[in-house]
Amino acid sequence: MQREEDTVRRAQRRDPEAFGQLYEEHFDRIYRYIVLRVRNQADAEDLTQQVFLKALEHIGSYHYRGMPFASWLFRIAHNQVVDHWKKKSREKVKLLTQDEMAEAGALSDDDPAALAEQKLGWEQLAAACEQLSDGQREVISLRFAGGLSVAETAKVMGKREGAVKVLQHVALKKLRLILRPGDGGANG
Amino acid sequence: MAERFEDILSECIDRVLQGESVEQCLARYPEQAGELEPLLRTAVAAREASAVESRPEFKAQVRYQIHSRLSAGGRKTAQKGMPVLGWVPRWAVVVAVMFLVILLAGSSTVAASSTSMPDDTLYPVKLATENVRLRLNRTNMGKARLHVALVDRRIQEIAYLARKGDAERVERIASRLAAHLDAVRRLIELEAGKPGRQQAISDLKELLEERVRSNEALLLQLGEGNGSSSGMVNRILERYRQGWQRVLGLAGGSNG
């Protein structure tokens, strides 16, 4: 943590090497979080680019004060995603119907180890996440695509860690049912 | 009680994402195992599915933009888009950056990058070089052979990262590995319908079988002796096997 704090301080002094280090460390996680939220790789590239350019522009205003750098960066990403969907909603985004969800690839339920054996693609996961509430979707995206800890996720979402754990639990239960519709939650 | 289960679930998820196997986690909490297992498997599937890779040339492009802005003394050009490349179409930027990386970086850099590992600075150059080689390859069988060679590279990288306990990068490389296998399968499928390609497909099958033996041996050895990462390595070995079996099935061979 101390090492990251030093790196951030150097980046705030516009040290290219320090900012490069932060970029390398967080780029893939930010990209994966965004791609899962916007379900389109071209849009995800544009937004990821904007996140890092905004981070570069505003890094001077970042202060630790209990918020890890990753949480700060993911909050920028979250805001980008929200703006993106606002714009899209003006363009009348088509919501997925149940049939389209099935087509997008809900996994079959005829094999007890289906999730382990059938490779779930990010498009399927993203489509399944559409059926979750905003909070549940955000937790899944931050935890599994962004690779954030519960504490970091809580900071990004402005929630308590306990609330994040509850959302995570409910979201996973729901995701399992969506991805394996015939299961009926016998184990859950 | 409910709160406690959520704490346990969270702890197990963190452990599994760090490379511990689901079974190891379940053994820690036998009373909750029935409820934990499906949720942990869903968590693992979600993590693996979301380990999608950006294009290396895109990553290089953004890095270049940031570097340009920092070098320019932090002048604010955010509203103007790309400071040097301007309003050039996206595809042109991508192609230009890709070739810039490879050509302007110099052949010695490209050569040095070929042995770089995912945590090296030169690794994006290695990936960009691979992409160019794939694009320049004109034939489906040529592309398939190249993908097979790249599978070997990915296995070496997984072994390197697993030894370092870098679970996050291992997942990422495993996704790339799966993408290479899918590409081989699709390319063989394309060729299989054409007359006179049986010999070439059969040769490729032999090459695949030879690679499977050595790569599996490496992953098995790693899975047995790598402590906390063994669960992660064994999962990847399983996915690798399934991938090869799909390819060999298509090639009309034994599912070795």
C-alpha cells in the first residue's frame, strides 16, 4: 500500500513512469469491468480510454483519505458507464427479452457440472447480469471483472462492506439460476 | 446466521480467486458446503468469463496517448481527442500503432519481446507481433499451425505465472489459450470441407498430439507441486484438455 501511495504521489507530479505503472496495473481490470457493463468491446475501448485520460487530468485531486487508488479509478469508470447508458437510453436501447436471453446462451441444465464444464463467455455473463438489479450487477462487475476486494467495492459503491456481501450473495444465487434455469436453486 | 454465511462466502470467494480450489474451501466449512459449492462455482465461472482481453494494440495506443500528454507538460487536450493522431479513423490508428510498435521499436526489441513474460514491459510487443504474424499468414492451415505454436507460449507463460502465484494473470492467459484453441478448431473446420486437405489436417493432428503430451506433463507437474496455486493450475489443465479434445475430435483423431 505504501508503495502504491508513493507511485500515486509521483504520478501526481506527472512522472510518466509512475503513471505508466498505475496504468499497467489497472488497465485490464478497468477494461474488463467496462466491457461487462456495456456489453460491447468497441464502446468499452472508448470508455477505457476516457477513464485513463480523465484519471490523468484529475489525479492531482486524488487524496487517500481511506479510499484506495483502485476504488477512485473504478469510480471514474463507473461514472463513465452511467453516462454511456444515459446517452444510449436516449437512443432507445433495446432490452433483452427472455427469448433473446436464452439465445444469448443460458447454459443447459442437463449436466450437474455444467458451469464448470461449459465455458461461459463474457457475452453470456453480461446478458445474464442484465437480469440482476443495478446494485447486484455492479457488485458482480467490480468483484469478478474488476477484481476488487469487498472493501474496495464498498468504497466505489459508497456502501458498507456488509451490504456488499449481501448483494454479492443474492447476485450469485440469482446468476446461478439464470445460467442454469432448470436448477431451481436446490443447492442454494 | 445469514450475515455469517455471507462472510464465509466472501472469504471463500477471495480464496478461490487467489487460486485455492473450490474443494479446499468447502473442506474448511463442511457445514455450509452444500450451500457454498454452487455459489463458488458460479463465482469461478463469472471470473473466468469476465477475463476478457483488450487488443494489445489498443492498450499500446492509450499508453502512447498518455505518454504524449505527460511529455507535453500536461497541457489539457482532453476535449480534442488524440493529441497527435487527431481525427484519424479508428481502424487506421489501430493499424498504424500496431506497425509502429513492431517496426519503429526495432527488430532487436521485437526479438527480445518474443521471450518476454506477461509481467514484462515488452509483453505487449510480443502480443502485437503475434497478431501481425497471424494477419500476415495467408492460409488457414498456416494460421492454425501458428496458433498451435502460440498455445505452447501461453502454456509456458501460465507455468511462469503459476510459480509466482499470480492468479489474476494466469486467468487472463488461460483465456488467451482457450482463444487459440478455438481458433485452431474453427480453422480446421473451414479446411475440412475442402478437397485434398486431409493430409495437411492429419499432419496438424500429429503436431497437436505431440504438443498435448509435453504441455500436459508440464501442467500436471505444476499442479502437483505448486501449493496454493495447484487448484488453479488443475482447473486450467482441465480446460486445456477439453479444448484439445474438441480440436482433435474435429481433426478426426483420438481424444488423447
